[in-house]
Amino acid sequence: MSTAETDAQIINPDMPDVPPHAPSKINLKDYKKPSFDVETIDLDIKLFETYAQIDSVLKMVRQTTGDLVLFGEDLELLMVKMNGSQLGTEDYQQQAGKLTISDAPNEVTLEIQVRICPQTNTALEGFYMAGSGDDTMFVTQCEPEGFRKITFYPDRPDVLAIFTTRLEADKRYPTLLANGNLVEAGEVTDEPNRHYAIWHDPTNKPSYLFACVVADLDVLTDSYKTSEGRNVLLEIYAKSADIDKCDVGMQALKDAMKWDEVNYGRAYDLDRYMIVAVSQFNMGAMENKGLNIFNTACVLSSPETTTDARSFSVKAIIAHEYFHNWTGNRITCRDWFQLCLKEGFTVYRDQSFSADQQSSAVQRIDDVATLRAHQFSEDAGPLAHPVRPESFVEINNFYTTTVYEKGAEIVRMIANTLGQEDFRKGTDEYFRRYDGQAVTVEDFLSALSITDNKIEDFIDWYRQPGTPVVSGHQNYDSATQTLTITLSQQTRHVSGFDAPKPLPIPVATALFDKDSGNIIAERMLLLDQATQTFACEDVASEPVVSLLRDFSAPVQLNYDYQDEDLAFLLTHETNGFNRWQVTQMLVNRILLQGQGSKSSPDVYLQALAQTLPRLAADDAMLAARLLDIPSAQELASAINKNYDPELIKAQREALYQQVAEALKDQWAGLYEQLPMQSYEDSADARGTRALRNVVLDMALTANVNGAVEWAEQQYNNASCMTERFGALKAMVNHQVTNADEYLADFYERFQENDLVIDLWFSVQASADTVSTDVIQSLLEHQDFDWNTPNRVRSVISAFSSQPTVLWTQEGLEIYTGVIKKLDDANPVLASRLLQTLARWNTLVEPRRQMAHNKLLDLQKHAASKHVIESLESVLKA
Ligand code: PHE
Ligand code: ZN
């Protein structure tokens, strides 16, 4: 029993065992079809100064026996009529967020009137106001269960309906948008200050894809002609000051539309596609049918204000939301347990799209680095869950990197196993079979199995939590000229789940001839048992084996390489991803020396010194990645006990220093080789800028003569934000004498631009030298804003990247204080921030005990079911 319950019982001994407010669990195995379907819903949304009134008409038809159930939260119910007659409170039950009508006839028309208050909705779910003062707008966020905060409705993804939406508001808000096509717009009779618009969406959709916007926005317009000949109007809506930052997103949208036609045969299906930028948003963006709503950070981009990395992710997110039109909207999820069905597949699709916009090796490196830093650590800790969870209290807590990124890895393994042609046949079949339906992961696998059912075993990847560890070694027999590779797999047993079974693990492998450095064989080894031996014949001499090429499965690899083998592969691998992967293995070995590894940095440093000059000229972006040292969080994710943040930090810094000094003679030459040029958004130009920033930081680390001046000049003469911010960041991290002046200058220059000011906050909060005093003063800064998640994250998430500061008494005091503060106002955000603390149990004492106490203290105050559920999981460690 948790402490909170114990306390409550001491205060009130009559309290039942399970308090009445205890959040209840929902289980996949309890899934039941809804008893009623909705054919059409007509919504009339009238926005007034202090509230909104929502009138809805639902045409419902019985599907199976059972009650008619509507969900509703934070609604003031004014009226409900069934088939023309008004219902009294005796005609329905209303409790725990549900309105239930028993014995309803088979055909029902419900008329419902409710009142809500978007002006005070800080949760950013349902219908809410963004902005403040004279600068406000109103938007919806319905996924996953926000529609029930707008009106009573069977708010579940397997209820699909045709929506017609009338919006009415003061003319102060000229922009009135909803899903689908604009049918009519005009003035409200007898109310000269008010106007309305009526939208009709011809596609059947679940309520989580509903959206509307009431605002005063400018619009960037374009058009696209689909492969089916449809002329689509494309619109991006933003505040007038931001409308000049929408071109990148618009181009990405057109590229994504084309890409989906070419690669999946999917064309867009409406006459209009709208994107709206909003500054207050909990997530990145939302794929509402025909009316995407985007966090400004994920749609606005301009060279002067946006870094290359950000801009690249803007394009990826635009593509992601667009791809949802087929994988998510036209084919949707039967229930929220199937979230990975739309998210895993769509992430796989956006990663493939991005891989076509830059070097595919770099794309793979970035995706794998994210997976390792975040998903592996989630899978290693108390929040571990299957890609398709089996139960939840609050579905918002399951928008995780496991569902998204590991979900994408499964689709990737399936695609690679089938091969391009059969995968395409399978996805064609999926779209053909399930268009317009709400389906499950099993349905997905069954459609993909049309050419070959070997992929049906992949279902276990969806069911089993934990990251498999693949270990192996090789044996060469010169007499028979046979190489045998023995691989075995092991997954930790996560409590609450069945004992793990072996999964199908594709291990892409190449054999390299030691003398020539050439590939002599390529094989896809399918490891699907606990241990397996694979034999390769006709191998004239013992080769170097390169495994898990392109990261062919989301596993940890433990192969008995010699350091020299890894150095060999760093030079000879043709697979760019694997060149990076072997440097990461070398780095890990050096860093984990305390834990029994005896690798010396020399082999690694020599290989780097040899590789870098050539690579810098050939592929600057890849060269920049080869200098990566895994983040403190990624290193921590591999440590299960006595994790000492100070030690890890010291080891990382020492190695970084060694690299910087070992290559000290190269930095000046490299920096000159990468001159600043006028801005261009090409893969080459981005690579040059990325490498230049890395080289600058290395030069500052090694105290190269003149490096401080390089930084100052780069800042002052920057042609774009990547250059300016790269220089600023280096100056802040290295505490160069004038760093504060440059910070002040940066603030001056960009104080009108919230997204750049987010960078200003985060560069300070994530600095290697940050202290809790700095964090505290940033939280008290006049521009800090608790109601804007981007701003909260720019300080709080940034600071959690410094574990030596986070895991202290004061650090945790601040961090848990923020969660407490947001718990009531914005529980989705509070709970997400809390999930960062999941690995407290691995800490070395006394940090561990201290963290435990702070979490227990937080539990006494926890209010939302989001935070309660996350805390319970985190504490069960
Ligand atoms: N479905 C959105 C996406 O991945 C994410 C999201 C979830 C946004 C919940 C808002 C709320 O594209
Ligand atoms: Zn998505």
C-alpha cells in the first residue's frame, strides 16, 4: 500500500481500502465493442467572453446490446433530449465521467447542450485558450480523450462519425476553422459583432481527430495536385509576425505528399489541408483530419531564428502528421492499446522520408542515438512496458518512446524481413483491406503477411517489454575454411509480465577480409532461438565480422570484439551507420573501464585521427557524428546499480578532453576547411555547419590558440542560427570571459521571438556549469511562463540533462516542485516531466535515498491520475 493511502487512513479510519477516487485500470483483455455507433454529429460551438456553449446533435444506431454510454469531463450539462423529449436526471446516470442511458431504443437522436470554459483551461486538452491579454486564440486538442471535455460523446477511437461543425465567435477572431470543407460563412443575424462558419468533413472519423480553431491569424497559401488529379489547397496559419517562417514547412508538406504517393501509393483525399501554429501545446503536433495543429516550435522555421537540427525536425514532423492521414486517420486504432499501430508505423514512415532528405547513415545514427538514450533507458527501468501495453490508468502516460520509437523499429524489422517489394504489397493490402476501419496490431500483421507469413512471429515484439541483449562470438576453422558465429539472446524479466521468450532478431552481417579490407560476404542472420550457431563456408582466412548493420534490430550488442577489430571497421566499413556504431562501442569500452573493461583510448584516438581528415571532406555530417560521446543519460541507462553521476561526468569530460588534445593539431586546419558561407539549406551545407560547431567546441576544449576569437567571430558574422547558436553555446559551456555579454546580446536581438528565447533559456539551463541557483533565477525571470510548455521545458528538461545537478537535494527540490505546481494545471506535462526521474533507484547512496524521499513526498501531494499512475510505477522500482 502506498504512503498516501496509509496517511489518509490514519486521518480517517473509515476510509475504504480503495479510496473512491482511486484511478481505475483499463485492460486490453476487457475490450468490448460499443453498443451504439454514431452516424453523424452536428456541433454548434459558440464562443463567448467567459465561456463557450456547445450544442450537439448525435444520430446513433444500436450495434449490440447494452447501455448507451457517453463520456464527459468538466462539462456543465444544460440539457439533454432523446428522440425529441427532454430527459430528467432520473432518465440517466451520471458518474465518474460517464453519462449512461439504459434501455435506449435502437435508433436514437440525442440533443445535448453543455457549457465549458476554454478561457480557464490550462490543461491544454479539450478546447482551450492560448496566449494572454489582447493576444489570444482558441484551439482544441482531442487526442487521446480530450473530446469528452468539449461535449458528451462516445469518445473512443472505434466510434467513427461524420462531423459537421458550426463555429460562432466575436469578429475579433476572424479565423474560424474546423475539419473538412468550408460550407458556409457569414454574419450572425442581429449580432453585428459576431460571425460564423460551417465546416463539413465527409470522412468518417473518431472524435480524437476533431479540431477547431478560433483566432486571428495570417495564412500562407499554396496548392498541390495529387497523383489522382485532385487540386488541394494548402494553408499554414500563424500569427502575422511568424508568417514569414512558414515556407520550410510548406515545402516539406508538398514533399511529403509526393513521397507518400511514390512510396506507398497514398494520395491525399480532401480538397484542403490546413496547419495551424499555436505557441501553447503539450506535444509536437497533432494530425486532426485536414486540420493539423502544431506547436510553433515544430512548424516555424527560418535561417535566422532556427537551428538546422530544429529545421530538419520541423520537416520530419510535418511529414509525420501528413502521413497519419493514411496511417492513423483513414485506418485508425480500435482502442488506445493499439496506439503503436498508428505511431510506430508513422514514425517509421517519417524516418524513411527523412532518410531521403539527407545521408541515410546520418539519419539512422540520429534515430538510433535517440532510441538508445531514451527508449533503452525506459525499457531498463520501472516504466518498462510492451510496445502494445496491456493495461493503463491514464492513456496520456503511454505516449512514450517505447510506443513510438521501438514501435517504429518493429515495423522496420518487418519491412527489412519482407524486402521492399513484398513490404509494399503488404502495405497496399493493409490499406485496401482496412480503409475506413478501426483495427489492431494483429490486423496489421495479417495484411503484411499476404506474401509470406514469416512475419507473424513479430507479434511477440509488441507484447514483451525489455531490450534484448544479443551476445556472441566467432570461431574460425582454417582446416575447413569455416567461420561459425554463435549468437544468443537474453531479455530481462520485467515484473508483472510473463517470462520472456526468444524473439525473431534479424542481424544484418558482413564479413570483411582483413588484408584487403573488402567485404567478402553479406548475410541476414535471423536469430529466433535462445542460442544459435551460423556457419559461413569457403572463408579463406579469419575475417572481421560486422554485425547489426544499420541497426537491424533494437537490441544491445555484446560481441567479443578486439579493440583492433573495431578500429578496423571504423576505417573499412562501407555502412556509415556501422562506422559510427563501432566508435560508440570503443567509447563505451573506454568509459566503462572501471567495470572491468581494459580498453585504452589509444586505438580509438589513432583511428579517429586517421579517419577524420578524409571524412570531413567527404561527409562532414558523418564526421561530426563520429566525434559523439554518448550523453550522460545514455551511459546511465546501462548502469543498474550505484550510478554515480559525478563519476560519469568526470569520465566523459576526461575522454572528451583526450580527444580534443589528441587531435589538437587538426582543429585549426579543419575549422579553416569549413568556412562560413552564405546560408543554404542543403545536406552538404548543414554538414559543414554541424562539423564546424563540433570543431569549435573541441578547439576551445584543447585551448587552441585563437579559438575564443573564432567563436566570437562566428557569433558576430553568423549567417544563420546554427552558426550563431553554436558559437554561443560553446562560449557558455567553456565559460569564456565574455560569455555573459554574448548571452545578453542574444537576448536583445531576439527578445521578440519566443522560440529563440527558449534557446536562450535552454543554453543556460543545460550548460555543463549550471547550478541550481542559475535554474532558480531562470524560473524567476520575467519571461518565464508556467503556461507555455515549451518555456517550462526550455528550463526544466534542459536542466535534467545535467544529472550531477538534477540528482541533488536542491536539484530535486526544484524539479519535484515544478511537478507539484503543474500537477493540477497541466497534468499531462507534469506526468511527462516526472517520467524523467524513473531511474532514481539506480543511483549511488546517499543520492538514492534522497531521491526516494523526494518522490515519496511528491506522492503525498499528487492529485491528477496522470501523476499518481506515473509515481506509482516509478516508485515500484
Ligand atoms: N498524435 C500526435 C502525433 O504523434 C501526438 C499527440 C498526442 C499530440 C497527444 C497531442 C496529444 O503525431
Ligand atoms: Zn504520430
